[in-house]
Amino acid sequence: MEVQAQRIRETGMSYYLYWGKAKPRDGDDSCHLLPFHSLDVAAVGWLLFKPGRPLAQRLSTYLDLSPDALRRLLVFLLGLHDLGKFARAFQGVARPEDIPLVPPIERLAYTERHDRLGALLWQARWIEWLRDGTLQWPGDMPPRRERLQLSETLRALLAPMFGHHGQPVEPGRLELTEFFGDDDIASDSEAARRFVADWADLIELDWPVDKLVSKEWREAFLTVSWTVAGWAILSDWLGSNRDRFAYCQAAMPLAEYWPKALRYAERALEEAGFAQPPEPVPYAGLADWFGDQSVTPTPLQKEAESLSIGEGPQLFILEDVTGAGKTEAACILAQRLLAAGHGEGLYFALPTMATSNAMYERLGHLHRRFYTEASRPSCVLAHGARELNDTYMQAVAAEQPEDRDYAADDMTATTRCNRWLADSRKKSLLADVGVGTVDQALMGLLPFRHQSLRLYGLARKVLVVDEVHAYDHYMQTLLNQLLAHHARQGGSAILLTATMPRAMRESLAAAWREGLGQAPAALQEEDFPLLTQVGHDLKREVPLASRPEVSREIGIDWLATEEQAVDTVMAAIEAGECVAWVRNTVDDAIRAYEQVCRRHPDPERCLLFHSRFAMVDRQRIESDVIERLGKTSTPDQRRGQVLISTQVFQESLDCDVDHMVSDLAPIDLLIQRAGRLQRHVRSPRRAPVLSVLAPEWSDEPDAQWLKRTLPGTQAVYRDTSLLWLTQRVLRELGAIRMPDQARTLIESVYGGVVDLVPDGLQEARIEQHGMNRVAGAMANFNALTLEQGYLRHPEADQWQEELEIGTRLVDEPTLNVVLLERTAEGELTLWAEGERHAAMLSQVKLRQGQAEKLAGLPGGYQAQWEALQERHKALRFTQPWLVEADTTCGYDSHWGLVFSASPATTTT
């Protein structure tokens, strides 16, 4: 060992005395030398940044550097990402035996992460390395003024590299001597310098001096630095895979190892699905997608097929009724954008996990039509409970016919790719096609670790946001910021809605234009349906026709009491119809279900559906609803069926009923609920009617107008003026006529109608507007200031990991409660024991105040609960509830979780 160490010292290659990766496995005490690990990561980054890739071309154009020059610059800097590991404090952490490495220096303690130590070493030495030729800087040192600009630019360029563990770092007031040593074996700083010099020589670095001393160029780089940071993180993740990058302990010149690293990187990228972006194909018509020449595009789809795809980032807003084919129109636009080089993949963002599941099922294999058959694009479902989606889990393990070159006992390339991407929701946005909640995308704006990886994934995609009207003011503010950033990054977006107020459309378009650095474009068109297109110096508003089959008129019938609502339900049953009653609170739904069951001649034909069911029962009920009321349900199955539900019914299930009763709600929600009324063509049927349970009409209501009839509803929808305005416009029009009166319906509630609001409801309206302003301010406060780039700002540090920041603003925190029961032997077991994913299926989400009403776990079961948590990772951060030990609250598979004295204020 000493002989080899002496030879290394004599040849001057002292950086081979430092380890970069060391992890004992199966008794193996091996390590990977630091320069080789650095080149592994750089090799991955080199291949990910091939000049022909759309993202590389986009960044090259934006930063006004040739693809090759930008690639060499960024990859050189990426090779410095672990510079902090030259600190003897770090080197003392692992001490592999029989390997000639620098010995630890006991006085140097590893109290700071190596990423921060790398920033410290760079800050202390970069000027010296620039002067002495280490960095191969062309010419003399720049003048003092330009040197200050250069310092700031290099700080910005290195921040994504040193921040490769998921958040930016700054050296702060750390001292080099606290972590870096100098003894008769080696000088840590000198070893780092020699590595940097050899690496710069190998990569043939050509510094773009004029750009690096330009403030304007630095500001341009800061805009895309989040994408660069995501690229650095992905490169480090893939380059750290010891199964793909063999550990090397024998010293060899960097030039000799570099080809090895590139070969290792090629296989790593192949297996992770990043070897080549999928190759898009031109859109060839709906018949090509579905293999049916008789498929006729809707007016919206025809416009999506024929409109001009402009240059640069573009925003499309598609407004049309339910059933008009908005999803397919978005897919048409997406495929055309991909074929025109506007992205490498897609991400479909939806408001809930249920709608995400529905979209994933609906998309099916359609995404493969966007690319050549050989591309094998990955498709990943991205939300917290995706393991419960059997279709998705089967797709993760699916093998493709093209993968026959693998041995029988080896995973195929497609399977490895799918499983790697599915391993973490942080990775899911890296898939070629992603379907998930909008939260997964919005997390890229918030100071979560590895958020830049999400932005990197999105930068390569066409972003499709469905039901864009469904987000509250907090989420809407975040979405506007996401759209602005996506535009700055050069991406394109498609937004879908059936009930968007004009002010929201203007806000979304203004956010997009802000991202492009342009003033808002005035939107003037009032027609509906409508397609809006916004880009660089581009604004188009295209009124559209509607197909006769999606044009509907739904009559309105007013009910004043719950008794009248129950009578209406029973009348529909006696007429042989199926009927749904959508309530605004869980407790109201439970009470209605009890009343209807009591009067129904066959209570087995009654279903209760709300959010306070354990997941195992919720899945069962969803299946029952689809079987009884779904598209393929038969007249015998449907006859006399009653569904009492909360808002969960309107969100995702492809079902329909003959008659519907609904509690009064804001107009957009009533329109959405009415979309489940006679949704599918069946005969014979009476004309569709929506019976609305609401207070008696009053021209001058007081503050308690709604509460006297629907107290739970007032707790859910605090701005009672919205419900009064909804009742007003529906009384005036007498029906919901779509699409003819869509704009009138929405603007009569959400437009400039403040003068119409009665005095008795003004206080509630003012209070809600104040809450909206607070929500917007909270979103702006929580969100990262992306324009400032991937830098840490000590004076306003948002990267506080102890802070709880969410993508949704809630009045009260929620938590997952795990339902437990006892076996015959008295052992604690999960409610869904024996089922796949039993730990997740046994959970129900409650508000914190609700969870506090449940009885605590009896003391004698604590050890068993801890054992269950050890066995099931999904039980971490959950609250246990032994149902049979609770004498106050109860649970039943048909009723859900019931509180004995719960106010009727529980939302879905």
C-alpha cells in the first residue's frame, strides 16, 4: 500500500488518494476513487446534453452559445460537483482497508455536507486557479469591474452543481482550515487543484469570456438554472449507480478512464430510459389513433388539427362542454407540438388522485401513437396512492416484444425503466408521458428538496392541465407562477376547462405573457366554446361550434326542505328510474342515506359514497357505482338505484343517472354535477331535470339565509353570495343550457356582479375576498422566486426544511387514520388484512379536529402498533384507531366513519 502511495505522490497525481464512493456490501470494503466518480457523473451529463436533444438546443439558443460549447462548459462544471469530498474531514468518514488513501486528520470533523464544502473550496481558490492556469482561462485576469461580474456569474453557474443534493448551498462563514487538511501525505486543496487542471484539459474547455462578464447573460442563465440543477441531480443519481459504474481503485490517467465512464453511462441511461428521447411522429388523424375510419372529429378537435403551430412557447386554453372531446383535442395539439420540436414528452395534471386515475385509464396506450413504434415511451402515474391502481402497477412491470435481447432471468430495458421511474414521485415527472395530480408539478415551485428535478422534467414537456377551473385561489396563484416559469423555460401548455370565468382566462394568459417578458394581451372574445392561443406576439381567440349531441338543456326544479328532496328521490324510484342526490357534506349525506334506506322497498339498491370510507371500502363502492350506473349498466341494474354522494361523485366516475337532486352549490359545481345527469344516450327517458335543494328565494336575504336550510353547506361555501347569485341566474333562465348560455351562467356568478349582491351577504363576500387575498399572498410567500435563479439567499432563506409548506392551503391540517381490529387471538391487525397494499387500504383521511375525536390506542397495544409500522412503511406518520375499542365513534363498511356528535360541516 505504501509503495503505491509513494508512486502516486511521485507522479504528482495526488487526487487518486481520495475516495468518492464507498459502501460495504456483502463483506466488500471496496471504494470508488473520487476522480472516477466525478467523471461517471460528468459522463451521464455529457450524454444527457447531446447537442441534438431538444432541451440542449433550446438552452443553446436561449444562452446564445453553440450546443458543443455549452455542453463542454456545463459538463466541466458538473465534474466539480463533488469537489468538497477532497476535504480531509469527509475522507475520514469511511476508511476502507488495504487501499492507499489519505489518512484522516483527527482534528477535522465532518460537520458540514460535502456539497457545501465544495462551494467553500471554490470560493477560496477560484481566483488563484484562474491566475495560475488551472482553469485554462484564456488571456489575462479581467479588470476589477469585469472580475466582479465574472465572480457572480461563476457563482450562478456552480450553484446547480454544488446543489446536486436537491437544494442550493452557500459556504457562508465557514473556514477552509476547519475541513481541508495539509500534511506530509497530501494537501487537500492541491489535490483538488490538480484534478481540476487535468479535467479542464481533458474536456478541452473553451471559456466564453464575453458571456461570463455580461450581467445580461448571467440573468439569462439564472432563468434556466433550475433546469440545469435538475440535470445535475439526475446525472448524479444515475452516475452513482454502483451496478452500472464499476468501482475502480487503480490509478490511471483521466483520459484513459473517460471512455470507460462514457460506456458505463450509456448502459445506465439505456436502463433508466434516458438513452434517447422518444422520436415523435406527425399527427395523422383520429382514425390513425383508434383504427376506425368512421371517427369524426368534433369542432374543437378540427380546430386543434388545423390551427397554425407558431414559433416559441405557446399556451392553448380550450373551453368547451363536457363530452366535446377536450382531452382528445389536447392530445392532438400535444402530438403536433412534439412533432414540431416543442418538447420531448407530456405531463397531464389533474385536480385529484381520482381524476388522475380516470385520465390514466382513459389515455391507455394512446400515448404510444405520439411516437415511433421503436421509441417505447414510458408512461407513469404520479400521485400518492398510485400503487392501488392495478392497471398502472401492471404497466410498470410490462415487458415489450422489442426487449427479447435480454437473458431469461434478466429484467428487460423497458421494465427497468418503468420501475426506476416509478420508484419515487420525484422521478415520475421524468417519464416521457406522465399522468398525475397538479400537486406533483406545483411542488417544483416550492422549497422541497429536489424540486428542480421536477422542473427539469417539466421543461422537456408539453404541460396539459385539466379542469383548470377547479383550483382555489392559493393553487391558482401557484399555477400562474408555474405557467410563467414554463414559458420562460421554453415549454408549451394546454389548459382544459368547461366552466372558466373570463377573469381567470385573462389571468392565465397574462401569466404566460409575463413568462415571455411581454405585456398582457387583451382578451375580448365572449363566445363559448372557445379556443385561445397565446405566444410571442401571438394572440388568437377562435369561437367554435358545438355538436348537437352535446348541446343540452337541463330543467331546474326547486326544493325547499330535506323532506321534499327525499320525496323527490322516492318518486323517481317509483317511476323505475335511477337517481343520485349530491350533498355538500358527509354528515348530510349520511343522514339522507338513512332516510332513503328507511323508505326504499329494496334498501340493497341504495349506495352511500363519500370520503370518510377506508380506501378498501371506497374502492369497492366505486366499483359498485360503475357496475350499477356506469356506461354499460343494463336497465335492470339501473332500475330503482339510489346513490347518495358528496362531491366525490362528480369528480371522476363515468356514470349517469336518470334524475338528480343536488344541494345548492356555486354554478360551476352544479354544471359539473349536471354532467352526470343523463350523460349517456339511453331510451326512453323523460327530459332531464336537476332538482336543487335551496333556501326559499329572497330578494333581500340576511346573513343566515343559507344556514337556516343548509347549515353544513354554509360552513363549506362561506361566500354565500356565490350561492345566492347562482340561485338568481338559474331562476331567471329556468334551465342550464349548454353551451348556449355557458358564459352567461358563469359570468352572472363570477363576473362583475358586486352591485347585485344584497347587503345581508356583503360581509360574507368581503370576508371571502379577504381570505382569497391572504391565500394569494401565502402562495407568493411560500413559492420560490424562480426569477432569481438556483441560488441560496441567506437574507431570505426559503429552504427551511422544518417548515410545512403544501401545494394546497387548508383551514385545518389533515392526517391519515389507520383502521385496526383484533384477531380472535387478540392480536392487532389491519382493517384490510389479507389484501394487497393492506396498509394503504386500511386508511382514511380526516381533518385534525375529526381525528382528535377518535379514541386513542389502548396502551397494551403500543408495541404491536410499532411492529406493524416496522412491517408496513405506509403506516409511518399515521394515527392508529382500534375501531372496536371506541365507544363514541364507529365505522361500518356501508356507512363509513360516523361521529356521534359531529357538526354537519364535514367536506369531502
